[in-house]
Amino acid sequence: MPGWTIELLAGERITRAFWIILALPAPFWLAVIFFPSARVVRHICQPLVAPTILVFALLYLYYQAWGLGGFVWPGGIGYTEAQSVVLHPMGFLILWCQIQIMHLFLGLVIYQHASRLGLRIPVELIVCWVLGPVGLLPYLGRLLVYRLKRG
């Protein structure tokens, strides 16, 4: 089914799905930002636990895409061909979900590393939540300062 048809018939549902995907990782982010030393947070907010929970949402999106007849995969490999997949509403939602999962995974790796060092890094985690890999830069800066102070 063409993307414009899906948007016409299910625009509100697609928008709702976008916001749900955006909200799914929020409890994990809020937990590591505001309660980083809580025992339950340390157990649940592991890089291989929390993102795996979100993978079920991704699998559901794949299932929904399959129900729509799947995607029309590009005929070649290039920018225009890849863009055509993301321009499809389900293709975009799947990509959006993958981005949220990868940001959360990276943020939790940073959180675990900082916890082992005894560092609180709320700003770095917020940057990672919003900008993903860019959050590595302030965290690496924090590590550099930490190591210079330790000698």
C-alpha cells in the first residue's frame, strides 16, 4: 500500500504510534537520570535488558508492516533508494523505533560505566537521550576531567 494512502487512512494512528515509540524508553531514561543509585534501576537499566524490552515494539511494527503487504524494497543501493523506504510511514516508524532503541542502549552503556566509577552524569544522559551518540562527547569530557583529578 502506498505511503500516502496509509497517511490518509491512518494519519492519527501513525502520529499516536510515533509518540508511543518516543515515550516507551522514557521511564528508563528518567530512572537513570533521577535515581541512578537505586537498586532496582541498576538491575533493570542494563544495556541488554531495557532495550530488549523495546524490541518487542519493533517486532510489532514489523508485523504491522507485513500485514500491509510489506515494503517495496529498493531496486538498488543508494541514497534515493534508501530514502524511499523511510518515506513510507511504516518504514519511518520502524526507523524511529530503532533509533530510540540504539539511543537507549548507548545511554545505558554510559550509565553502567559511570556507575562503576561512582560518577553521576545526568547532563550527559540527557544529551544522549536527545542526540544519541553526541552524548559520548560530554561523557568523554567528564571522564577526562575525572582521570586528570585522580592523577
